[in-house]
Amino acid sequence: MTPAEYMRHDATGLAALVRRREVAAEEVLDAMIARSAAVNPTLNAIVLARFDAARAAIRAGLPHGPFTGVPMAIKDLHAPAIGLPLSHASRLFAWSESEFDSSTIARLRAAGFVLAGRTNSPELGMAATTEPALHGAARNPWSLGHSTGGSSGGAAAAVAGGILPAAHATDSLGSIRIPAACCGLLGLKPTRGRNAVGPHRGDAMMGLSHEHCISRSVRDCAAILDATGGPDEGAPWFTARPDEAFASQITRPPGRLRIGLVTASWSGADVHPDCIAAVEQAGRLCAARGHDIIPFHFDIDGAGLFDACNTILLSGLAGLIRLREQALGRPAEAGEIEPVTRACVLGWEHTPAIALHGANARINAIVRAAARQMRGFDVVLTPMLSRPPATLGTMRTDTDDAPAYLRQLGDYAAFTPLCSASGQPAMNLPLFRNAAGLPIGVQAIARFGEDGELLRLAGQLEDDFIGLPPMSGGSA
């Protein structure tokens, strides 16, 4: 299998070739390694390669699952895996060995995926771009001077760059959806409790954090969710598996949907004309397929929601740093944590319990108001970001001005925190490129538990997806 042949298939297609013995799993891995050698030095998507271990896993015998023999890389954040050291993109944590697989990683292995490395991430997931001091910047395959988004930026670069058909990703305030938007890919943040986040994490930042993947195809997104879905033992959140597999659901259209169309942010952030054009184009595509499109706006306190989410996330990350310091038996040294992380996170280390309860109560009030307003819609379409993909260096992590940094982050990712807070499923639809050729994402939101609704709509629109950027060799 040549790299060009390898890139013509999604994960489902590669698995079918292996299953029919038209190609061996080791040949698929070789093609992935060749593609990585050609473009990863430029893209910096894979930051830890474990290709020899992947080859050894194939020779030892892989589990029989829906993705047996397909290469996969795991995000370098919040995902312990045996044989894949974890750094959280931080010098303080690099590279920590794990004695166990997280629940989602164990399920990816059981599905037959060949785990071959780690993908790039900003330090502790603290950015909507992927430019950590430890690993260096991931570069967008559509334009090397632009960001891949964050925090699953390495995952998105690997998929858009043809290194992987799909890649593991996590999402707290948009970290699956933002990179998918920046790199022209499909990115679903599932309903809270759909995928397990344990056993190393309990409520995962009071329910803000989620796991799934970034993919090129709808069928991969659906089938991977079938493989990984379901709670683990003792999980505080539980969303039952659907009666019908998602991979089966996407074989039929969604029916006539009532779709709300949002063009203005609910936080007051200015929205770039390209981002408005993208969601309007998505509305026209949906209308052409018989759906009812109704202008809509969430009347909620978006800025207050972002602040409340930050209270929970930043205090949680402060706790993670303190646990690492306890394990090392010393405080973090100068240079082990980036300035923006120290300024944003460590300032929250003494957050009183009453502040966390207050943030949770504020989130509860806001998301319940949003749910009531969405009651008349099956799906809501919004811009994914308030601006096109940022140029590298725009979101600097060498600053200690925490308020300014958080304002910048909140304005850029104004549309993503709502569904992290509510637990609703939300997906990036790669339907639009601007005049500069950059992908501009569209967010589709469904009601709690209705992941299948989004996947069926995405399947109906898949012929309009923008495809992969033209890349060959080491250029992009």
C-alpha cells in the first residue's frame, strides 16, 4: 500500500481492506509511517512516535474489532495509555508513564486500532491554538502560517495532512470542534456521558470535558462512537447507548428538520463576515434538502457563561499541577510552566468552594434558559468561531496578562462553551472556505442525547464537505 492509496480511504475503508485480507495491517502502518515522514516535519502533528511498538502490537495479534489494523494517535492531554507517555504539552509533566489505559483508550484498543503515537496539544489545553513551548507549533495543512486551532490541534493536523484517517481528541470548551473547524474536518463533541472519561477522572471538570475523535468521514465519526460509547464503572454521568447503532442511523436521512440559524454571538463578540457567510451557506444547503430554516438567537449571558466555565476549568487545572508537584516532591521550577498557564491557572489554586458552587449554579441557570429557547428546534446552526483561523503567534502563551488572554480566547471561541456546559452534542460541519482558501467552520447543535440527529444531518450534507487540502511530499 502506497501513501497515496492509504490516503484514499477513511478508517472504515482501511479496516475493510484488512478484514478482507486485501492488505495487511503492517502494510497500512508502513503507509502511515511514510506519510508521516513526508509531512510531519512540516506540520508537527505527531509529537511522540511509537511506530516500533505499533508494529510489535500487530505482530502480537490485534483484537478483532471494527477497526482492526487501522493506525490511531492519541492526544497528548488527559488520556493515559500504557506505552504512550503523557506530557500534557508541559515540561512539568513530560513524559509521564502510565500503568493503565483510560476507559476510552482501552475501547479504542479493543476496537482494533493500532496506537502509534501522541498528537500535539497546547499546554494543559489552555489555548484555542496549538503552539506549546514544549512541542512547538502545529501547522495548518491549508496554510502553514495559520493555526490548527486547539486544543486538539495536532489531531486535526494529522487528519487533514493525511497522516491518519481519524484521531483521538478531547473537548472542554471547544477543543474538538475548534481544530476541526480550522482544518476543514468533522468534529463531534458527544452528549455528556456518551463516552467515558475515567477511571482517572470523575466528573471531568464538573462535566465540561468530553472525549471523541476528529475524522474525515461521517461514518468514521459514527462507528468510532459506537465502539467507544457507554459509561465506565462508577461514572457520575450516564448516557445510554442508542437502541440502533450510530453507524446504522446515518444510512437514512434525518427527515424534515426545523433548524435555527444563528449569525450573532450571544456574548457580544464581533463575528467576522466570513463566519456569517459560512453559516448562511450551511442554511441554504439545508434548505435545499427540504429543512425549515428560521433565524434565531440565544438570549443568554454568554460572557457570564465563559467566566463560570473558567472558574471550574482553571481551578481544576491548578489542582492537576499541585498533584504533579506532590508526586515530584517539589514545586514547579521556572520554565516548567508557560507564563500564561502560570498566570491563568495558578491564580485559581485557592478558589473557595463557594465560588465553584456559584459558577456551577450560574452555568445551570444559563444552560436551562438556552434549552428552553431551543425547544422549538431540532438543530441550531451557528458559526464555530467568531473569526477565520488565526495566524500563528496571534494567541501568545508567553504573556502573564491573564485577563487580556482570557478575553482574547473568549472572543475567538464565543460559540463553543455553551454545549460544553449544557452537555448537548455539537459538531463542526466543514462546508465552507473563504476567499483565502481557509476552512470556516459551522457548528450544529442538537438537543441533549440527540447525537444521531447531528450525524444523520452530517451524512446528508457530506457531499458538500470541502475535502482535504492539496498536499504532497513535505509541502502544504
